Amino acid sequence: METEFSRIITLLRKEKKLSQKRVAKDLNISQGLLSHYEKGVRECGIDFIIKVAEYYDVSCDYLLGRTAQRKTETPSDTEQKKEKSVTYGNSLTQLNKELISNSTAILFELAQQTENRNFQVMLSDYLMATIYRLFRMIHSANSKNPQAMFSLPNEFYNGYTDAFQRIREVEMNALLKGISVNNLPSVARNKIPEISEELLLSEYKEYATSIINVIKITENNLKK
């Protein structure tokens, strides 16, 4: 199935009048694999998207069809110089940051479709607890960092957060399955969002590729 990414990389190659063989060699992949990427037969990883963006001198957002602007504008020469000095690792981190941010936006959109305020609050609680947990992990790694900003002792926060998130997860699952939680109304069956890759790409054009990539990256990590 042709995607925005496959269509755009094909267009860029043809614009520059380059053969698949030449581009495949430059990108250090086989011509067959490049052909599959251009036809949308196979999906590539984030590292390849970054490599292609650098090869054609365009932004990752443009490659993913999220913007018609080929290059990200920078407000000053200083920032332009800074952008040129960004390493591959920093580029990957920035892209992952965008993937997570955009995917979170879709989660909130789907939660709103349930028209169930309790479910929406629980989802927010769960995500905020994740942020809190990661922030405290980094904060507590340096013994010099003051603990005054926290009311929970350092020894307890991880276990408490884990238990809280598990409870919220059970509660959200119950609401979605039509089970009332603490006398709170469950999600109506006709309000549970229909979700497919096609619907995501159709209804969330700006963010769909992000959640699809998050799914792929996470499952690849889980399979390692």
C-alpha cells in the first residue's frame, strides 16, 4: 500500500533524476529494498527516515507527509548554524520526541471520542504518572538534587507510581468494557472509537504516521 513516505521518496528521486540503483548504493541498502520502500510494500525504521531526509536535504516531517514545507525554517542564522551541527543521535532524539508528542495527541483525541469524562481523567492521570516517574528517576540519580519539591520519600515513589498506574489501567479497561467503576458510568459501546491504520491516516493526517511508527518501534524493542 502506497504511503505518503513512499510517494514522496519516489518523487524526490525522480526530481533529481537518480536511478534506484544509485540511491540504494548511496543509502547503503539493496535496490530491491528501496523498491519495496517506494512501493509501500515494506515499512522502514526511523533511522532510515533520518538518513533519507539528510540525503535529499528535506525535513523528516516533509518525508512523512506532515508538512508541505521541505525544510524546517529557522528564525536566525545562529539557529541555522546550530542545526547544522546537530548529530545523528540528536536528530533521532528529536524525531522520537515528536513521535511521542503526536501520539499523545491522538490518545487524547480518542479519549474525547468516548465522551466519558471519567475515562479522559484516568488517561490523563496515567500519562502524568509516567512523566512523574521518569522525572523522579532522573532527579534521584544525583544525590545532590534537593528533595524539597516532592512530598513522597524517594524510597516510595516508584512502588506507589507503579501501583497507581496499574489501578488506573484496570479502571480504564473496565470502563471500556462497560463495567462501572466506583459508581462512575462506563463508556457507551457506541462511543468506543473505531481504529484502523486507514482511519488513522484519514482522520489524523497530521499525527497518524507518528502513532504507527511508535507501534512499530515499540514492538521491535519488545521482540529483542
